[in-house]
Amino acid sequence: MRAVVTDEGEEVYVAETNGDTGSKGPFLVAYGSRDRDARYGWFCANCDTIDTAMDPMGRIQCNACGNLRKATEWDAAHE
């Protein structure tokens, strides 16, 4: 795992083998500690940033480059 510093100065750890496919590159899981006991969020491997957001349906979007993972939950009522 590699260490990445957030905008707030926190050090988080990116698991380079644990992630999901995005439209421009993979999203990798970031943890709050090296021992992976607390998940921090997602890391965009396309532009190397932790500045990502996930909505209630599981869609992940990078706020820097627009990399996008489609929703994992889908219901026609949400359209």
C-alpha cells in the first residue's frame, strides 16, 4: 500500500490491488491506517487524488477529473 496525504493533511493508505473500474481509470480503496481496519474512501488512480464522492446508489465520481463508476444499486423509481 502506498501513503497519500489528503488536503486536510491526513495520511491515508491506498490498496493498489483492491478497487473497482471507472470510466477513465480504476478507483482504489483508501484506508485510514496501514492495517486496513478503517476504510477512508476511494482514490482515483486516473489523476491520483482522494477527492472523490459516492452517492447512495454506489456511484463514485472523481471531483478532479470526472472519472465515474456506474451505480451499483439501481431502481427505476430513482429516475
